[in-house]
Amino acid sequence: SQPVPPEGSPMAEVAILGESLGHEEEMSKLRQWCRVVGIHPEKCYILNVYPLFPAAGSIDNVSPHELKPWQDTARNYLRQCPNLKVVVCVGNVALETLTGFRDISRRRGSVYEWEGKKVIGMIHPAAVLRRKEWVKHCRVDLERVKRLTTPHETHHQYCGCARQLTRTILSEFTCDTQTLDLFIQHFLTRAQNVKDVLAIDIETPKV
């Protein structure tokens, strides 16, 4: 009947935002997956959007009107974490609290932003316990969290930094042919450096 306060230090770099209080088995699985990829749960800031046990154990039984002030409280808790880099949103309600999105099974693993912090959605352990094939998805998502908190200069498909890269789109609609040729020669020259990567993509209509 009493709200359970956040667990861990607000000085942590990783926060795990759950939906509500649940069974210990679910939290135990989450901690286990974290340790497998090198994330120490005891060094994370762990909290729930709804810090109570919902009726029948389902967050779906909490009305949006009742949930809204708890969502505001959760966001305020996260704002008090000065070193926070990544927030792991476990379940639909947690993801919606920071991004406004739901459909966690489709959006899991994607990197979003909330007030300058990276946000990653992850399928709720309760759902994973019913569908064992989702275990690998959770581990891959947590591996991405680990990479996001590790300093790196070379970006890859798991680091989630694609939005930070400078992108230049060149086509006959944005510049003349001569300018386009100069840009191509420039990038071909840069590609001779083994530290650079040249990627060429063409768009063709589907047949």
C-alpha cells in the first residue's frame, strides 16, 4: 500500500525504469541478464513508473488518469541523476513515459532520446518468461546499453549513435552534376584512408 522508492544511487550512469512492482522472479531474471553483459545491477538506478503492486498484478488495471502523476514523478526522479547516460525502459508503460511510444515488441532495441539522455526499450521479463525466444532480444538490448555507456570513436550497428553522425544527401535535386562529381571524388579520396569507411547505397524501385 506504500510506494516503494527508487533503488540504487542517483549518481548512476544507467537507470532501469520498470512499469510497476512485480514478482521477484522477474526482477531476478533482469538482474541476471544485466550481469551476463557486464552491467552491474547494484550500480544502476532502479525505479518503477507505478511504485505499487497493481490490481491483479497487471499495470493495465491502472487507469491513465491515475498513472499520469506517477509518470511525472518518475521523470522528476530521472532529472535528478546528473551522470545519467542511458535509461532502459522495461515494458510499454515505461517506454511511453519517456518517449510517448508503445508497441514494445516492435520498438525494443531502438535508441531514442529524452532530455539529452538515450532511451532504449526492452520487453518486460514477465512476457519473456512466457516466450523464451525473447530472451536473446533482451540480452542484445542490454549489450547495446553497455556499449552506449562505453566511450568509443568508431560507431557500429549496436552503439546507437547514428543520430550524431553528419549526413549529407546529394542528388540531382540538391545540386548540379558538376558539384555532385566533385563530392564523389572527395569521398573517393577519403576512402583511401583505412581509418575511414566509404558506404555507397543506391535506391532502386521494387519490381
